[in-house]
Amino acid sequence: MNQFHTVGKRIPKLDAMDKATGRSQYIQDLKVPGMLYGKILYSKYPHAKIVHIDTSKAKKLPGVRGVLTGYDIPEIKFGVYKDNRPLKAGKVRSYRDEVAAVAAVDPETAEEAISLIEVTYEALPGIFDPVAAMREDAPLVHEAHKTNILKMPWKLHYGDVEEAKKKAAYIVEENFSTTWVTHCCLGASGALAWFDYADNLTIYSNTQIPSLAQKDFIDALDAMGMKNRRVRVIKPLIGGGFGSKLDTYAYEYIAILLAHHTRKPVKIVFDRQEEFIATSTRQPTLTRIAQGCDKEGKLLFRDISMILDNGAYTSWGATTPSVMMMPITTLYKVPNVRYEAKCVYTNNTYAQAMRGYGNPQATFAIESSMDMLAEAAGIDRVAFREINANESGYVSPQNFKITSCGLKECINAVVRELDMDRPKEKGEGVGMASLIHVGGGARVYKSDGCGTIIKVDDFGKVNVFTGASDMGQGADTVIAQIVAEELGLAVDDIHVIHTDTDVCPWDVGAHASRTTFVAGNSALGAAKKIKAQVLEVASKILDTPEDKLVLRDRSVCSMEDDTRTMEFGKLLRKAHFSRSGRMLMAEHFYDPANENLGRDFRGNLSMTYTFGVHGVRVKVDEETGKVKILDYVAAHDVGKAINPMLLEGQVYGGVMMGIGYALTEQILSEKGQCMNPNFRDYKILTAKDVVPMKAPVLESSDPDGPFGAKGIGEPGCVPTAPAIANAIYDAVGVRIKNLPMTPERVLAAIREKRGIDLCGIQAGKDTGDACVVEE
Amino acid sequence: MERIVSFVLNGSEMQLRIQDHWTLLHLLREELGLLGTKEGCGSGECGACTVLVDGMAVNSCLYLAAEIEGKTVLTIEGLALPDGTLHPIQEAFVEQGGIQCGFCSPGMILSAKALLDENPAAGEEEIKEAIAGNICRCTGYVQIIESIQSVSSRAQEKVKVVAWQADEED
């Protein structure tokens, strides 16, 4: 067993001191000389023609430096489907559509100017239900697209599902739905853009994808007629990401357009209401799932169809089926799988990536259905999962190659830690659900790589320039631990720079729980090269063979002769300040050997997969429908915990986000309008909602991970909802199929089971009172 | 309308000309450049802008600057000692993983301070109650509660609150 000196230690986040003392600067805190404040005017209708926009009054307001509408700007298209424009012209397709924008000397003037812009609309019939939007006579959201159904290829069929259905001894089939929830980052979205004399762009932006954003902004400059300009993306500290910053957005382009128009730096920062209304949500889903098994409980098939409400424009939400495929084809061993998803334009808000990227939605259906099938087959739920659990060496129908796999160990940990078999009181129930997630990158683009440059100074300090993006999860700290481990240094000796496309190498972005694995391996590769250089110069200076030298305690030491030791900084200075001196620098680009999905969606998407099992004990109040969580256990196979404290933070945070998803959170959308754009009405959990939680960590030591580590950023919120749904069923015998599982929904299901209608009247006991139920 | 207010900010006496409609948050951030106090919602729902006024945790986004006349204000910038020694609550947040993105941290730490100044041995439920108005999306609160508990559980050891304003009360 290796003895590590920094890896595996509970080391505080490198930036925690600054954050604890109020020194940290977010986009909200940034100001540059001459800076103007940008503000956006949004649509008043979910679907309407823009007949006329009068900006004359706004332009005349003292302090206003620029006003732009969709008619003043070049054709910049953005988003996954390139169906979105920074400012809309012709028509609006949702309430969050950007119609005009102003730049002014202060926020108050900008706000007032916005209120002076007069827009004449001609309302069009809206479409808010994705099923209705698929009908041929439905109003078209994008006329040029000719249909509301996106031409996206989400369809796979491995094995023969129809044949398997004939052979199955037990089959269950059910519908599930999930709705809009949003990231609720405490630090709202924002960007600050300016141009230099030669029209090179610098933009500070809250982004999880500096390198891809740079490309998007270069394309925007191209569209603005500025070819071959430099774009520098600087990422300030981010007040939470969770997938919300995985695309480029209208507000970023508007900041760029206003900065170019006014020749001044322009900053746009969202207020809380804007953050709710104008940022993208988790992808809502309608799911039909059928599963079948043989008499022994072996899964024979899984058959899933989905309809996704795409909203008015297309961001990453529409591509979540690519990740949903992972649990659908590979969570448990299922030989025959069929899946189809249709994304449908509506006049609702559009969805984005959000922690889990479709996995929570798919796993809600799969793991709810697993309990239903176990019951139908008369097999214990835990045993049923063990029968079908993945193992090391398993290759799924989608060609996902399972290397390290602690799924069975996680099941055991949950049974043990939750004490699942202990007697239950009335209204009490236990439930479990498993997860699989990419843990070794995810080859979504042609490259899944990350670069690292390491520069060592004369004093034994190390600068690590990484492509990775920290947004609070602790990527910088984990990278510092990895480099410090390799070089025998302390974490304090390492300065990780992860903020600036001008100095940091390329990275595909902070998504897919990939940073520890991919950026970690990249940093490790660069550190190994530095180590080789250190050994080379130390060998000469200490007159000792390289293989007899070791780096530890900020020194290079001979294993055999204690007198041949030199402090790291001194060694570096000796190497530097001499004839033919040298400075130690190295770069390493790591691109995992994972595969893009092929036309049939087969391909080993990730180098390794993270597994986990969540178990929960609930108490359901049968009179109110309220679900109380008594105990929660979230067991994960993480390969190796580089920093157990930060890892637990990811799990706890993920679970609490998952519990909110399961029980309380939803964007209430009324004909496309968000009715609860504030923390009072959008029920994010508070400290009072914290549940007793254990997070056992299983270390299967992944062969390809840095020091054996796998990704863990997203898994915490993946199986939470089905674990709770299964516990509710265990407690009161009702299956809740729609999220969130509010007291109203649970109570309605309990009453329905008892044969009591919504007015509290039991079937067959007609009291003669009229029952009027308002929808 | 303008007025002049006198108050104590992070141990220093201040006299400032302010606008009547300014919030304390505006005064701190925009006029005094104390950017450690964050604005998360602007309507008193998230607690990111929490500061202490006469020892009480308040949402500075709802608190009129004119109201601080004669009062004592503590922001996150004034919590550690001038020599950089962290307040035990700050230290606990750093050491126990109470901080991720950090946007809620200044307000969260000050809410915890208000609690522990009044109830140094606060238990888990009291801690949850005290920070219920401070929203955090990253941590799930678990390590935040553990951070505060690690200080309150040492109350009987009389861990001295090291910041300046506690010395005044001795």
C-alpha cells in the first residue's frame, strides 16, 4: 500500500481563506475604468410578432450610452442547434426572449432606460405542452424548422426487445414525469466585456467552459465582421455552476455587442428574478418505461420512450438523452434495450445541463421501475439489484466497458448503514436506488482533453496552469494535491491558475464529473515530467544515480546517503544560475482513451464509471402527505478519494440538491411564464431541512484514474428521487410517478388508493354533497 | 434627501454623507468598497448580504443605511484580527469544508457569529435555526453545520472570540 503525504488527506480548499474573509471577487465585484452597466429587456409575451420597437425615449435619457435591438445587430447564432440569437427580431418565442438592451453609466439609469423602450407586439397562439406541440396543426415555434419536433437522432435498439418481451416471466410498465428545476447558484450570472483598439475582445464571464466559450465568441466576432481577432476569456470566481454555465448565453453576446457599440467596457449581471427567468433549467421529461425479467429475476429487457420539452431554443438540455442512454443501457446488466427520445419545441423556457445531465431523470424512471418489477416477481428489492448488478469486466450493450466497479459493495454498505431490515413503525418505509455515471471523462467532443503547464520558480514554488475550471468544487485543490504528491512538496507550495484562456491550456470544460480524472491525469503527467527534470539535475548536483533519489519534504534526498540531500529551492537555483543553466518547465496534454458514441450510439464513452447506491428511510404522514426523511445513506465507489473532505462535500451537496429535486423544487410555469422567480416561492432546501446523512466511500482504486480516483461531482443527486419514491411506496403503498413528490401529490395518491376522491369523499359512500374540484 | 450618519464600522468610527434611499448593502459595497458582503437576491430571502448590526444578524439589502446612526456594524472584512488571525468560526469553515463556491460564506459566517455570541454552546438544532435564512446551494449545509458545531462544542473550553468587538465586551 502506497503511503501518500497529500493525496487522501482532508486538505482545506486553497481559496477557502480568501472566501472566509471576504476577499474573493466574483463577477458582481468587478469594475474596470469607464465601465457601463448593461440591462436587458425581455419579452412580454410567450409567442408574438414584434411589430415595432421604439427606443427613442431610452436613447434620449441622460446617462444612456447605447441601445440595441435585434434589428441593429448582425446575424449571430448560438446554442447547440444554432437556433438562438442574442436579441430577437421578427418574433419572440418565450417570455425570456431578449428584445432590446441598453448600456448606461449606472444600473439605475440602465433600468430606467429599459422601461422607456416601447415594443408593439402582435400575440401569436402559444404552445406549452410538448405532446400537443407534436401534432401537425400545432403552432410552429420555428417556422423554418417546419415541425416542432427536433431532428435529433436519439434512438437505439440493442438485442431484440420484442423477442425478450415474449420470454419475460414478469413485465412492468409505467409512466413517469419530471419538471423544470433550476440551479439556484447563489452568485448570479454575469459577464464583463471590452475591446482594445484593434477590436480584440476580453471578456470576464461566469463560465464552466472557457475554451469552448472562446470559440463561440470568436465566431460571434466573425459574424460582426471582425475576422481573426483575439478573444481572451477570463473566469472570475464562480458562485456556483452545477451545469448552468456550460453553454454561452444571450447576455454574454449582448455584453459583447454593447461593448463594441459603445467602445466601453460593459458589464451585465443578473438580478435574482432574471436568474430564475432567463437562465436555463434542468430538462423536463415524460417517460414511458417497460422492464421485464425471467423467473430468477434476471433482467431481460428495458424499453423506454421519452418526450422532452425543449422549450423555445436549443441548448444542452436537448442532448441529455446522450447521457440518459448510460443508465438506460448500462445500469444493471440488461441484454436487450430500446430507447427513443423526442425533443419538442414549445414556448416554454429552454433547458440546459444540470448536475447529472439527464441521468437523474432517467434513473428516476429506471429505479422506480426496478422496485415495481422486483415486487411483481416476488423477489426482495435488494436481492433483485444484486442479481442484476454490474461487475468489473462487464461490457454493456452500448459497449461501455466496466473496469473498477463497487456497485455490490455499495448495495451492501447501504443495507448495513441504513439498517434496512430493522422493524418499521406505521408510515415508515425504506427505499434504495443505484446509479452509474461517467467517472473518467466523457467523449462528447472530438477531444475530451485537458492541458497543464507547470513552471517551477527559483524558490521551490510551483505554478500549475490548468485548463480545468474550478467553480467551488475544489478542482484547484485536488490538482495541487496531485502535483504536490508527485513532487514531494506541500500543497501550499503549489499555485494553481485556472482562470484565463491567455495563459491556461485548452480544456473541454467542467462537466461530466471529469475534472479530477482528466485534469488530474493531465496535472499528474506534467508533474511527472517536472519530476524527471528534477531528478536529472539533482543526479548531477548530488552525484547520485537518479534511481537512488527521492523527492520528499521539499527536498531531493538520496535513499542511501543522508548527506546527499538538497532543499528543493536550492537545487532549482543551482540548476538555474549556472553556465548553461535551465529553468524547469513542462506541459502535458491528457486526452483519455474513451470513445465518441457512434451512429448507433455504441462506444465506450468514459474511461471508467462511477457507481453508487443511495438508501433512505422516510416517514409519511398519511393525513397530510408530508414526507419526512429520517435517515439517508449515500454510498459511492469513487476509486480513490484524493480529498475525502471535499469529496464528502460533493456528496452532501448533491444529495441535498437531489432531495430538493425529489420533494420540493419546481419552476411553476403558467403558459410559459415562471410564476415563482424568487427564493420565497421556489422551495430550495435550507439548513433546517438537512437530514441525518452518512456518505460511506468505497475505494475500488481505478486503474486509469490519477492515484486511482474517479469522478464524483454529479452522482450525489442522481438516484435521490427514486430512492425516496421507493421508500414512500414501502411506507404507504403508493407509487409517486411525478416530481416533485409534494405533500399534495402524496396525499392525493394515498386517498386515491383508499378510494377517496379529491373532496374527501369515499367511493360508494355518497353523502349527496356536490364535489366541485377546481383544476 | 441626504443626511449624515455616524456609526462604528469594523471597529472604526465613521461619519458619512448618505442618501436616504440607500440600503446598508449599497453603502457597504458601492460607496465603501467592502465587497465581502454579497448580494444574492436583493430581497432578504438568501442571507448572502448578512452583516451584524449591534451584534444582530441583518439582511443588509433590506436595511436602510440611514438606520445605522449610532450603531455598530460588523462585516466579514472586520471579523478576523488585523494581524490576519481568523475568527474561530472562519477557521472552522476553512478547516471543515464549510466553504465551496464561497458566495454564501460571508453571510453564513456572520449569522453563525451572531448565534455563538449569544449562545456559545449552541446545539445542532439551534445552529440550523440560526442559519435557516442563509441559503447555500453547494454544501448541502452538512459541513457548514459541522463547522459551527466544532466551535460551539468547545464553548466550555472558553475558546476566546478573538475579534476586536468581543474584547470590548470583556
